[in-house]
Amino acid sequence: MSDTLAKYLPEHAVKPVFELIVTNQVHLKIVNERQTRHGDYRRGLSGKHEITVNASLNKYRFLITLIHEISHLVAFEKYGRQIKPHGNEWKHSFQRMMIPFIRPEIFPNHLLPLLARHFRNPSASSDTDTTLSLALKQFDPQNDKNYVFEIPYGSVFRIKNGKVFKKIAVRTKRFECLEIHTGKTYLFNPNAEVELIKNAN
């Protein structure tokens, strides 16, 4: 397991993460990318703690995602199954488990203050923290995706599920985009990754 983890995690995170997996009896599956989420935790019918994490994540996002999911397990075991999945019990568990990893041996120095700020009050997804999300994405492999905030107003773009939108306005911190097929307006986070459609009218 340690050898497998070494392919996906920062070097100095491998041993402490392996210990967390053993201590909490986690059955970890590393899977091909799912569009909707980075990772998932569930208690299987056999009572096993099953965690899946996308193989395509860069090593820093992989670490955050894995600790996020182990924190669900820990919070449910400590406080019971009736708690909210991303409520205060989970936040406290996530903070406590993540803090030992927020150090320069594991994360690049310029990420440390962003992580420290995020983990004062962690959200259900680090993707909703635009500054942190953009900083983490610089470690992703190059692709042909753009961020919504980068593309000009009037641009037409496609998202992962195939729906096509036109960027029309900005509203506070998010961008208003018109779905071409239905004419409905949706709000996008600035760091949403989209595929620009060239020469669209």
C-alpha cells in the first residue's frame, strides 16, 4: 500500500497517511476520474470503511481529498451517523487531521498560507475556495480547458456534461451564464473549468 500511495502523494505525506489508513481500517480504492466528485466515503454492507479517490488528481489535491474522506469516517464514528455530512463535527475532524500536513516538507511554501486560511473553516469542497483551487490547479497536467473568469463575455463554452453556455455577466463573485439549449441562467464559480467553443456565434 505504501508503494501505491507514493505514486499519488507528496513524499513526506506517505507514511502518516498510511498510518491513518491502517488505524481507521480504510479500504482505499483509487479510481479513474469521475466527473462529479474528487472522492467518496461510504460504509459498505459488510461494515468496511470504503474510500475512493480519483487517480487523476495532482498529489496535493489527492492528499486533501483523501484526508477529507477519512474525516467523514472519523466524524461519523465519533459523533454518530445522524450528523450532517459537512457539519461542524466533520469540519473539526478535517481541521484536526489536516493541520499536521500543512508544512513545507509536504506543500510548496506559497500554498501554506492559502491552506491555513482555508482550514480555519473548511468547506465541503476546496473547489469553492477560488484562490486555493486556482493555486492547486497549477500542479495539474496541461489541458485545453479554460476557467470561466478568463474567457471574454459573449464566449460560448461547454462543460463536462456536454451542456453549452454563453458567458453574459458577473454577479458579485460568480459569473452569470446562459444555457444555450434552455435559455436558463446559471451561476458559475470563477474557477470552473470549461471548454471554449471556437467561432461560436
